Amino acid sequence: MPQAQIIDGKAIAESVRDEITQRAAKLLEESGKQPGLAVVLVGEDPASQVYVRNKDRAAEACGFHSVKHALAADTSETDVLSLVEQLNNDPDIHGILVQLPLPDHIDESKVLRLIRPEKDVDGFHPVNVGLLTAGERSSALVPCTPAGSIVLLKRTLGNTLSGKNAVVVGRSNIVGKPMASLLLQESCTVTIAHSRTRDLPDVVKAADIVVAAVGRPEMIKGDWIAPGATVIDVGINRVPAPERGEGKMRLVGDVAFDEAVEYAGAITPVPGGVGPMTIAMLMANTLTAARRLLDLPEEDPLF
Ligand code: GUN
């Protein structure tokens, strides 16, 4: 059987970041301003620390003003809320990202709702969720992982998503739900499946486009994929890799890649697929937020 095209998320993310770097330079010329991104991390979760460091580096590489606030795990909710308020009022900050998960004593939704929607580069504020759901994508800030997944689909399939059957496996607020909204806006016929879906293999088999975002390692098997379908694997799961030595781990997606590559027409690898796109789209959202806050005209959308 022919092997699937491997979608190179790293290369596509790099081209998006190059474009953003150029646009940031243009913004600096036009307004004397750099896009400003503030990332807030509470506690010492090692995975979150890696993400935050990568975001900070990417922002600097794009020529942004980047600030990182690393707070102790026992920081009070009040202190986190007043930091968000301070960033809301800081004219040099156009994007605010509070890394999730937050420690248990902090009410996540209270913090996310306090972020000014115009600075909500994660797209998690109810105002942005509402705009996206209402089909007003162009005035919303769109969550980065779903936005990056659409870019990958369009770079792979061209602007031909219309009419395709898309199945999103997973119903999270961060990926599944916004992904379904975006696919609907691209005129796909969208099914949201999840852990309780009956006959999941058959549901997936009916899809021209499969987006896997369940957070369970290699749950979606190769023979669930229709021949020639396009597979976007959002999962990032750490699993033991004894073949690499004792205690070693490796990253796998939500799709059994080695099997699925025999069926799919195109598929994203893990790592190197959706992951790099998330950070690239965060840079894009920060630039969009900066232009809007500075009352400058919007540039061509990236997707
Ligand atoms: N934790 C895991 N994914 C995300 C994300 O996209 N944004 C934030 N803020 N935290 C996360």
C-alpha cells in the first residue's frame, strides 16, 4: 500500500514564523511598537516550564517584546488576578497567556475571564469563544492549536476543505470544540466524537479529515482510517520507552502512527506535526492583537 505523505509541521511553522517576523518588523516601522507578549506560569510543572520557555524564545526570535512571570505554586488567587489586571492595563503588552493547568486553589475560569478579550491570545475568554462560534472568526482571537491545525490542512489539501466529512475526536474547550467550529466555518460536515461515542471506529472510517485530540496514546488505530484520509494528530503523550534504556520515555500521538501511515493520504507526525504550529499561531495572534489595539488595519489572514 502507498505510504501517506508526512505533513512537516516544523517546516510549515517555520514559514509562518518567518512571515510573522517580517510583519513585526513592518509594525515597528509603522508605529515604533513591538508586539508585546506576557506569559504567566504558576508553579513548577516541568511540561509547562518547557512550553513557557519555548514561547518566550519564539517571541524573542520574532522580534517581540516578551515578558515571563514565573510565580510560586502557592501564590494566592488574588495575586494572580492582580497580575492579570496589571497586564490588562500595560500598554506595552498586547497578548496575555496564562499557562494551564493552574494549581488547584486557583479558579481557572475566574482568571481566564479577567483577561481583556482583546489581549486573550489563547482565545479562551467567553467573548472569543462566542465570536468564533457565531462565525465571526475575523474579529475573534482563535485558539492556537486548532488554528494551526487548519493551516496544516490548507497547506496539505489546498483551499478545498468545503464539503468534506471531518471527524474531531475529543471535545475539550482548548482543541475539540474550537476545531469543530473552524471546520464548520470551512464548510466541512463536522462530527464531534469522544470517549462515549458508539462505534467510534466506524465514525472515524467515514471521515475525509480526522482530527485526534483525546489525549490517549495511540488510541486511534490504523484500520479505522479511510484510505486516503488526512489525519491531524493533536495528541502529545509521554509513554515508557524501555527500548531506549531504563526509565526512558518517548512522545506518541493519539493515533497509532505506524499503522495509520499505511492507510492515510497524509498524516502529521508526533513530535514535529501540530506541536510547532501552536507556538507559531500564538505569535500570529499576538501580532493580530497588537495591530487591533494600536488601531492599525488588519493584515491578510494566515488561514
Ligand atoms: N496548557 C496546555 N495547552 C495550553 C494552551 O494552549 N494554552 C495555555 N495557556 N495553557 C495550555
